[in-house]
Amino acid sequence: MRARRGRALAPVLLALLPALSSCFSRPVPTEQYPVPPRPAPRREAPAAEPAPEPIPTDPAPPGPSAGTGPLVRVALRVARDTVGLDATGPWRITDATGDVLGRSRAAERWHVQRRGAQLRAVRGDGTATAWRTGLLEQFPDDGGLVRSGGKGYRGALAFVATDTGILVVNRLQMEDYLRGVVPLEIGERPPAERAAVEAQAVAARSYTVTRLVGGGRGPDFDLVSSVSDQVYGGQGAERPFSDAAVRATAGLVLRIGARVVNAPFYSACGGETAAAEEVWRTNGEPHLRRVSDRIPGSDRFYCDIAPRFAWTRAFTASELDAVVRRYIANYAAVGPSGPGRVTDLEIAGRTPSGRVADLVVRTDRGSYRVRGNDARSVLRSASGELLNSAYFSVTTERSGGRLVRAVLRGNGYGHGVGMCQWGAIGRARAGQDMRAILRTYYPGTTVGPIPPGLLTP
């Protein structure tokens, strides 16, 4: 019975399907069935940015700062109007009066800014110290290193506003300064040449003391870190062999009586050193006179082991014209139209040690006379390197009467006054000690301590 009823309902359902489908396909009128509005999402109030942490200005405990003993101020470089601050550990920055302007952890980024004659220190988040007239000084608080230009330095860094930027000066104890000088001046040497390294340490210390006593190079620094004084590379230049020489000679200088004397040095004399008046505009000094570097009983010289004991430099006519046009105006009066084309080079006399006394540069517009040591600055290489020494001769080559090439053949490397470094190395190899080497190159001197009270610690 139920089956038959189901079959009877089937035709009725089939008839109703079109009507049902048409009902389901109609849209529901919204005005009759309004959709309730969705609640707006809750918005959290933006968190306020934390205020920058103030720069800590509490004074640091006394630390090694620039060390003990005589202080040396070494000009490292001039930056533009901003220079980074860096160190291996925590540090502080002070003004010219010693007041602490800020303290920093090693990981924090800081820099110094210049505004005219004023400086300030700025932290990485923009928080800055007040502007100060006068220098700012960065001290490590844990005996670490301060850093500048990718190099680490002992002591402190001073920042001085100049007309062109920010002068960076390393202030440190003299013995630490020498640790960064001696290895760069004498090169890395084996134990058998220890006497030469010790002689270099004493000469460098004497040179430094005379600069300090003489007032340095100006109110803000005593020496520069280049060959204009002594090459200095900071802590990264230090080596065990030269540290040992600085310690072994600690406080020792060259003296004549109670006076500490200047002790210039250079790479190689080429066979004979020069008296000071042969090279510089000076009346001379008794301990800076000509010394032969010949090995007794031979035709050799102690410094003939030097790479530039003998050398040659050649100039084509166009190269000679270019270097003369670029440099000679610094040493001779040249008209507004320039020096002209070089027609000849003539050596006008020699000094007692055999170096060029004067060089005459002849051109199609006149002749220019320069002192022998100044000729090293005029006759530079294409890259600007000075001529090796004033101990040279000239050969010219011509075609059709016109200069086409000049060849200079010479000996030695450097100005030639005082200690010949390669000669000192040769003497050390021959068994001479530090004092014997120094007596040879600075005749009339003795090695002794810095006189008490000469320098203020």
C-alpha cells in the first residue's frame, strides 16, 4: 500500500517542481528583510614611541685615558663635516674643559658634526650633545682602543674644527706612539738585526722629543702621521720585535751634553750621508755631518743591501714637460704662460757628499734653478712619487737637436741626513750594537735618558 501511494504522489511532485524552482530563483527584497550592519572592527590605539634614552653624562671612573708620561698629539687626517666615533669598548666624550658630554657602549653608533667652529656628538637615534666651541675628545673607559678610519689607536682621539673639516688627532703616551712608528720605519726585522731596531727606536724618540720641546707643529698637534714627520700606523702596526726594542730603550734619547738633539733618518744613503746644510736651509748641526758608509777594507757599503741603493728613472720629453709644468712653480718663479717645453737638464754643482747642489731646468721660455733636494719634488714620477734622492746624474738623448728623453741614474733613497736605515741594518748584521750604530750616524752624541723636567708628563 505504501508503495502505490508513493507512485501516485510522483506525478504531483513533478508538476510542482517548476513552480518551486521559480520561487527559489527570485531575489529576496532587501527592504523587507534588512541586513543588520556588521560591527566595526576594534582598533587598538597606536602605541606611543618610546622617548629616546637620554645620553648618560655621569663621569667615568679614572681610566688609562691617554696613558702616563709625556703625551704626543699626532694628526691623523682631516674628515669632512662629519666623522664617525668608534671604539672596542665603552667610551666617553668630553669637551675642552674636561666635562663629560656623553657616555656610550661599544655597539652604539655615534658621529661628530661640525657647524663652523663648533662641534657636537650625535648618537645613532639622533640624540645629540650641545654644540661646543673647541675640541671634543673621545676616551676609552676600559683600557681599550678608539678607532678612526678603520684603524685602532691607543690613548684618546681629539676632534678639532678647522676651516675645511674636522681634524682627527690621536693623543697618547710617547712610548705607545713609538710602538706604532718603529716597525713602519725600519720594517720587520729578524733577531740578528735587533741592534738596528733599537737604534731606530732611540732615533725616533729623539726626533719626537725635539718636536715636543719645540712646540710641535701648531696649537692642536705636534706631529703628522706621514713621512713629513714619522710614519705612524696606530695599534695595528705594532709588532713584537719592535715592541721589544721600544721597551729595551725606554726613555733613551740622543744627547749632546744635556741637550736632546734632532735625529733625522731615511732609507738608504747610497754610500755617504749628507751634512744638514747640503740638503736643508740651515746653518747645520755638529752631529749632522757627512759620514761614509763604506765597509772598511772593501769596495762595498753597509747599505748596498738596500733595494734602492742604485736606481734609474727615465722621462720622455712629454713626461718631463708634464712634471715640470705641474711642480716647478712651487720652487721657482714661473710666468703666467707656464714654464714652457723642457730643452735640457743641467746639474750646476755638487755638494761635498756628491749630491746635486742645484739643478737648472732649461725650457724654450727660460731657465729655472732649483736646489738639489727640491729637484726631488720637481722630477716626480707620473704617480707623484718623489725622486729617490738628490744623489744622481743626468743623461739626455736628442733627435734633430731636440730633447726626446732624459735618464737619471742615482744612489740612495731619502734626504740623506742622519741615520741610514739600511746602513744600520748592515751594521747590525756585522755585529755592531745600538750605541755604535748611533755614534756613527750622529757623531758627537751620546745615548742617555731624557733630562728630568724637560717634558711635562
